[in-house]
Amino acid sequence: VLKLHQFSPINILPHLTVYLQIDLKTSLERQLARGQEKDYFEKETENFYRDLINGHDELLHLFPERISAIDAKLDIDSVEAQIKATLLSR
């Protein structure tokens, strides 16, 4: 994926990416708590989600200067406060 992003126009990267970092268990619990039918993305397997989380965590490790992790396991007000603090610090 990183190799593909070497070429225009997808080689343009944002100055800041806010990564709402959450574990699989919490994500699945929240999907159930909504009580709504899952969309096509939410119907993916747990292995898909593990790979997705691992990939995003790897990007966080590779680009710490432009990716800011937010602890999305917290309540919505805490997540919002973290996002605002991140934006104000940049």
C-alpha cells in the first residue's frame, strides 16, 4: 500500500490524520448496542477488523509526526476533548 502511494495523485498526504484508536471488542460491543442492522462494512469478519486495526496501528508507528491517536474507547465527550486538544496543539 505504501508503495502505491508514491505516485501522483495519491502521494499527497494530509498534514494531520486523527486516528480514532479502538480495540475490536469495544467496537463490536458498540455496534451491537446501536441496535441497528449492520451495513456492508460492519458485516466483515473479525479477522478483517484485526487486520484493519493492525494496519492502522502500523501507520501510526510509521508516521507519528502526522498521525495522532485518540483513545476512542472512552466516552464521546472525552473523545471530543482529545480531538479538540489535538487540533489546537497543531
